[in-house]
Amino acid sequence: MNAQNFTHTQTQPSFILFGAPEVPRTIKDDSANLISGKAEQGVWLYSNDTQSGSKFGIWECNAGRFRATMDGITEFCHILEGEAEVTNLADRSTRIIRAGDSFVMEAGLRTEWYVPVYIKKCFAISDIRP
């Protein structure tokens, strides 16, 4: 993800409406965590506030299976479209998440995602590292 282009550097707080202004879609290279399929991931990063360590945006992914670890971050998600099966690798519990679902993935959580067709979510990420 090329977050450098969207770093919050304004001295005045701003109101950011997702979709306006338009921000470019970037490809998140997560090939190191790919298990099967293509699972191409696209990101629209609307805010990358370096002062607070927070990021806000929209993420999408097409069909595939991949691993994701919440390494030093906590992430709030709200599913906009599609669905996925998310497995907690610590206890092997599985959840199906669909459009309309909201959830939090806490720091340290290790997951495996299976996206059968497509999924799109909005996210808020907090960097918990000092």
C-alpha cells in the first residue's frame, strides 16, 4: 500500500468523506501471505494520520486464501460487499462475515481468510506500537 501519498500533514483538522475527494486505488502486495488463488487486494487510503498512528480507508479483495496478522495494530472493519470465511489460527474457530457485519481484530490476532468471490470493507486501523 502506498500510504505516503495520503499522509495527514495539514495543520487544520479536516472532514474527509469517503469517495470525495477521489483517491487512487493502490494494490497491496501481500503475496508473501497468499495461500491460494490470486486474492488481489486493492486499497483506497483516505487518511494516514502519522500523529495518531491511525489509518482509514476502503479495502477490497477478489477470490483467494491468505493469512493476515494484526502485527502491532488493531483494526475495526465494516463489510460493504461480499463475504469471507475468517479462521482464528490460535483456536481454529471460524466466522463467516458478510455485508453489513462489523468487527474488530485485536493486536496479535493471526487469521486465515478465504474469500470465495469478492469482499469489500471500510476500515480504521490504530497502530498500538509505542
